[in-house]
Amino acid sequence: KENPLGIPAGVGGMVVAAQFLGVTVGVLMEDEIPQGLQHIANSAGRTVLLNGEKAVQKRLMISSLFRLIVGYLFLSSLFINIAQNDDVINIFYDVLALEFVQKIDDTAFALAKRGFFGKNMLIATNKAYNLQISWSHRPALNRSGSSASERRLAFLGMIAHNNRVNRVVRLMYFLNSAIVLVGLGYITAKQNKGQYRCKTISIVFDEEIWEDAFVRLADGRYDEKLLIYTHFNGIYKENGKHEGYPRYVEQNKNNGKPYNPPVFGAEIVYCNELGSWVFRHPNITTTPNDKDENECSWLWRSPQTQDFDILSSTNGAWETWIGEVKPLTQLSINCIECSDRSYCNYHGNCGEDKTCLCDPLHYGHSCEFEYPCESLATEKAHTFDPAKGVKWEQDNPIKLIDSWDQYKAYDRPVYIQTDLSGQPFDMRLHTLLKKEITSSPSVQPSHIPSVTKVPTPIPSQFPTPMPTTVAPSHPPTLEPTTQPPSYMPSISPSAFPLPTSSLTEGSIPPIEEPTAFPTILATPTLGFDITLVPTESARRPTYPPIPPGMMPPPPTQSPTPLPTKPTHTQIEYDTASDFADLDDFFERQPLHDLEDILEDYSVIISYSGSRYYGTIIESDATLDDIFPSDYHAFWS
């Protein structure tokens, strides 16, 4: 709404020079306004005769007004087209096109005068029409010996007389030129100040990862570090210029304000060498010791463009540096400046600084988030009681931190669970939920749940082999069999009470009756003495024994092999080999030093640009330790 004419966000010096030159040429070539002003000046207070006979000053005044309208429409179109243009060649094309449109009536008259439109038009256009001023009030100038050409010259030169009407007319003509030039200068000044572009933007990168990024440390040394580009998601604000284009600098992840040294934010600038917008950081280089560095040290670069508006750079795919150039990557750039309530999702009002002032139940740059839930729990807390129905039980809930609006990470709230000990099975194996009552409980964990302090052994990944090339030695039997099943389902002791005297730790209780623990092959019974014939789906053939040479190696319970090097990719980010995939990670003491901290610790759940992460912290750690004033998921 602040740019109804669609003025470009900015233009280069050559374009500015072409704009002023185009306006000057257009004003000089325009002749409707000078003719209209001249006729009006000559008609004011005088009698104008057509061919020395008929007074036509009223008709001349009306036609002159129409000439002025056409002339001012031309100047308006010229001004708007030049102001909207950001290309030198197109500016002069627009000037020539508008001049052609204005002269098209004169071209048609010239063709009719040559007979191209018929005899009648030929006669009408070649008839002589002379305008003369009646000099009856000044007889000394109305000499009978004056020729027609002298009288016409006297009419055309009347504007040169130094009377008040003529002075006003001449002033209006030169004022038109001054208004156009001053208006263009005003637009250029606003472009240089960034009035036609967004100064506060929000950037969201794809989950691209550079395994061994070169990071310059405070002492000047270089280190290799895992670079997750989504850690640089967030707010960027315009701060000065770079090579004539606006420079956008990353803001603090806690409060949206600039970073203070020694922490420096990333920046997005225009690189003339590439002709593209680039994302870079002063302390992240593409090569060690700044040798053979990428142009402008780019980490992301846009398609080639000369547009000063960075929002238009997302129309095409970008390229990302991950140790090599990765094409066809995407990022989202949005303006987060508001102009009315619709920009605030109707959950707040737009302030004078173009930021949304949200109501008490919403927050976010555009008031897009509801007030955060104050208590979370894993889905184990959402259970079903046959007597009471759905119930919520959580002894140690995950709580929203106090003063959460002061310790937000990436404009998201932070949660904490305190007084923990042992391994964090709840968060590892179950989905986080907020407290709400539904018609049925949540019974589907994110992984296989474990309620003991010893992780559930990983089942064998070797399927039971079945020969496919050896035919059965005899046809399958249709009789049901009581052969024990290949696996024994876990039986709840409360459902099937057994004597405890005959059980030992780790043993499986003997099965007295086959029907007590039914299998797929057991004969189903109804009532006491009704036996049903097994269906065709329950019958399976009996195969000969597997030859010894075809037996697979026995499954082992050894720990999951440690990956030699974590592998992260855009598509396989969730399933890539990493410590998070090791169910027995906490049992591998060489991989960590968490034995002491697991006796008494807390877990912080915070946002890091694209995902929420749970971080184990010491129980006495403070929020200022975890989220310092210059917090950043990559640098902190």
C-alpha cells in the first residue's frame, strides 16, 4: 500500500542518469502543452478571427484545454513509466513509444492531406485556415499593407510580449519541466533510503548440511565444524549497503536485536562479481586460510539478477556450498513488516515501527502462534482407565520456563523438565503431547517403549530362512498341529497368574495346556466341548528340515555398530546414521561422559531454526548459562 505505483526497490547509477535524460527529452519533444498555452494566452482579452472574418476565440479556448489534457496525460505516463523502469534500454523505448502515441493524430492528418483517406479528406485537410487577432483597439498596428504572413507571425509571437498573461503562461510551461524533474529526484532519494523495499525479512533455509565447514576461531585458528544451515534461520534487518545494494544482517535469536562483538551475525549481500545475492558469514570460509575462496565468500547464492529487491530472488532455485556446489536448493524469504491488521493475522495491531503488537493470547512476528501450553508430557501420561476413561497422569511434567518471553529461542518458547535421573527413556521413545482430553487414549508410541532402566535388546534383523528351491517331500497336512510357535508373545502375569515357586529369573514358565496360550495353529474352542475345523488360512504345509549348509549364522545381541562418520543429507536427515540412531548410546561410555550427569540432570527443549531439540543439562544450570544474550544455535 505504500508503493501503489510499483516503484523499484532501487536502481543503479546508470539507470538514474537514463531516467533524468529520458524525462528531459520527453518534456522537450512534447508540443501539445506549448501550443495550448500559446492559444490561451493569445485569446485572453482579445478577439480571434478565423481567416479574418469569424470570431472563434471561444472555440479556440476549448480546443486548447483539450490540448493541455492530452499533454499532461503524456507527461504523467512518461513520469510513471520512467519511474517504474530499472533498465536503461527500456527507458528510451518507453519515451519513443509515448512520443509515437502522441504524434499519431498528426501522422493521420498528414496522410489525409496526401489523399490516402479519400477525396473529401484531401479537400478538407488542404483548405487554408488562418487565425488572426482583431487590432481594432490598436489601429496603429492594423496597417492595411500588412500581409497575411505578417499577421500570422504577429499571432504566433504574441506570447513573447511581456504582459502578465504571457508571463504566467511561460512560467507554467517551465514549471511542468521542473515538477517532473523534482518528482523523479524525490523518488530516487526515497529509493536510496530504502523506502520502497522491505527492511526486515525472515529467512528459512532448507535443511542443507556441510559436514566439515571451516570456521575461523577468535584466536585466528581454523576448525572444522558441522554446519547446519537452518541454525541461521530467523530475522535479518537492513544495515547499510554493499556495492550499492542493501545489506541484510542476522539478528539475535533471543530478542531480535543486533549481535554484539565478539559474536557476528551472518549477512546477505549482493555480489557484483557473481551478479547474485549471496549468503555468507565473516567467520565461515569455504577453504582454510582463505585460499581459493569462493567469490564474495558465498555459502548460498541466488540466480543472477540485478534486482534491488531481495524478495524477488526466491523466484528461482539457489545454489548451496556443502564442500561442493549443490544446485536446485530452496530458501524462503518473507517480509515481516506490517501495514494493517491483516499482516498480524487479525490477532493484533500494526505499530508505527511496522511491527505487530499482538493480543495477550498470541505471539510471533505476525502474531501467528497461540499462547504456548504451560505443561507438556510424553504420551505415556495419556492413558485409559476402564473405570474412569481417559486420564492424564504425569508426576514430573515438562514445564514452560518462567519468563518465557525473555528466553525465547528463534521466537519459540523453551521448556524444561527437572529432577531427572537415569536414562531419558520417556523423551527418547514417546511423542510429546499437550494436556487435552480425547475420546480415546494415545496408545501408539513413537518407538517401542521401555519401562526399565535397561534398554530393550534390539531384535534380530535376520529373518527365518525358508528354502524356495527345494520342493516339499510330502504334501501339506490338513490336520492342526500343536507345534510350539516360533516366538512366544509376552504374557502379563496379571492376566495369567502362575505359581512363582517354579520360576527363576530370566526363565519362561512351562506351558501345561496348549489351549492356555493359543497360537495361530491351535484348535480354537467355543464353550466347553465345541471344536471347530481350522480354516484354510490356518493350514500351512510342513517342509523338510533345512540342510546344515543353509543355516544362517545365529543372531547376536552385540551393540549396534558405531558409524565411522555421521552422514547427513537433505532427504535422509531423519534416518541418517548418527548417535541418535543408537538405542544403546547411553550404555557406550567411550562415546560420552554422562555417567555423572545422569544421576541428577534436567532436559531443556528448545527450537534451533527448524527442529526442537532436547538437551541434557546439569541440574544447577541457569537459563543465562544455556541462553546467553547473544545465543545462537551454531555458535553457542
